[in-house]
Amino acid sequence: MTSERRAVADGMAEAEAVCEELAAVLRRTGIVLPSLTVDPVTYGYEPPRVLVELGRCNVETTRKLIAVLKQAAR
């Protein structure tokens, strides 16, 4: 594996890991972002800039997220 491919693979693995970690933390607060995923299109950038897609959620979920963030910001 070339160093460039290794860097892409490492970036992908890191993005998947943080995506899973965020999903787990959100679940513990009762929040599920159904579209939370790694954006596969960003793997193709040169150099790769892997992005986590937070996705779309309904108003109820958005309000829960706001409440949790407000509490954490205190």
C-alpha cells in the first residue's frame, strides 16, 4: 500500500470512528441523527478531506440537540 493510500485509509477509519463515537454519545442523551454518516464523496478530494455528514433530522430531534448543547455549555 502506498503512503497516499494509507493516509486515505487512515482518514476513512478515523472518520468512521468519530462518527460512531458521536452516534453513541448522542444515543446516551436520547438523540438519534438518522442520517449521521461519513460523506463518501469527500474521499475523492485531493488531498482527501474526509467529512462527517451530520444529516437531516426532524424538529423534535433538533430541539433535543439544542437542549443538550445548552446544558453542556453551562
